[in-house]
Amino acid sequence: MSWPEKILWKHLCSKKLGVWFYSQSLLYGYIVDFWCPKAWLALEVDGKHHLNQVGYDKKRDAVLKKKGIETMRFTASQVNTNPAAVVALIKGKIKRCIRS
């Protein structure tokens, strides 16, 4: 895990947001940074290398969306400088995405 991923994982692990998250999960042929099956939510922390793979990321997000999986993307800088704001956005999305 990258440093920003480790920062975010501290807020996601052990059901700290009320749902289970898994790190480095394989979904339909793609590895996502974090996966919450209860909310059908994938999280990505994009470092500088993602600037060179924008097309790939868009394709992956589209494939996952067709399968019903929402992807939230955050830059490494966002996670490093304001993890509380990132976690607040994730909490809001979880509330909207939970499937019964």
C-alpha cells in the first residue's frame, strides 16, 4: 500500500465506518484499492502514476459501473492533507449506496 492508502485504511479497517472494507480486491478483472461489498462501493487513491493512465481508469470505472459498482476517486494529496474530509465523503456515499 502507498502511504496515502495506509492513511485511508486506518479509517476503513475493522468496520470503523459501520461496514466492512477490503483492500486490494479483484473485481471483474480489475484490482481496486478498497472494496465495500455492502455498499457496492470501490475506492481509489490516485497517485501521480494515474495521470498516465486516465483512459484505463475511465474504462475500469465504466466496467464496474455496468456491474452496479460505484467508484469514488481521491487524489493522494487529498488523503494526505485532509483525510477527515475524504472519510466524510465516503460516509455520505455509504449511506446513499447501502443495499438491503
